[in-house]
Amino acid sequence: AGLGERMARERDILPTLAHPNIAHLYDAGLTPDGQPWLAIEYVEGRRLDEYCSERQLDPKAQLRLFAQVAAAVAYAHSKLVVHRDLKPANILVTDDGQVRLLDFGIAKLLDEGQARETKLTEMSGRALTPDYASPEQIIGGPLTIASDIYSLGVILYELLSGLRPYKLQRGSGGALGG
């Protein structure tokens, strides 16, 4: 299959995710020189962590926002989609306190409970944010919804405590996995 066909398969994920807390995908494709592109709903908002910090939200208010995030992720999981890159930068909050989950660009459809690699992501490599990635993501193991749940736990810990639950050693990819 060509890159255009692979891009079409990837873009087929987002239209199945019609949820008020997930940014809507309008279209996707390839430029004439083969560069993939996505046209996603513009969300005027702040990163989840910045929104909470700027408004000095108490833990109860932070948990109300996080519940919207969890609902969006649970909905994606019910559609057999694993996000794979949950982090505060992919979670925006609008001025009226509505969460929008972004960047399903590396999302994977589940096949028999585990995420399948697609040709597009095999070609472009694994995209992830190590500070929020699950151990199986770091070592390149099979992914399940547990990978997203792990990332949600890291985000929630950081949101409520203001600290990361651990500090990664950045020497090499091997250091991240071991």
C-alpha cells in the first residue's frame, strides 16, 4: 500500500471519535510532495496543567477537569483506539472549562486487545513523549489501553502534586527502557 492509502487508514480513526472532549478531525491527506497533513478543529484553550496553575484551581476543580479527560479516553478505548501520546500539551481547556483531547495522530486501533502497528507509523518510527510514556512504550512492547491509563496516572500525579512521579535518565534510549 502507498503512503496515501496508509494516511487514509490513519485518518479513518478520528471520525469514529465523535465525543465533546475530543477535537474533531475535518480532513487529512498528503501534499503533492508526499508530506502528510491533518486539518483538526481549532481549539482556543490552554494546556491542562497551565490552565489549572494559572487559575490556581483546587484539587476538586482539577479532578473535575481530569474527569473530562478520562471520559474522552474511555470513549476512545470503547472504539478500540489507544491514544499513545497522552500528555498535558495534548489536553487543552477552553475558557469555559471544557477539555479537548488533541493529537490522535499516533493513535492505534486495537486488534485482539493490543495496538497494531500500521505501515505509516512503522515508516515514521514510534512517536511518544518519554515523560508520560508507559514502560511498554519505552521498550517497544505491545500496547493496550493500559498504556493510556499509565499516562493518565502520570498526568494526574503531576497535576495534583506539581511534581513528576519520577525523573527519567536521558543518557540514551536504553537508559529509558532499563
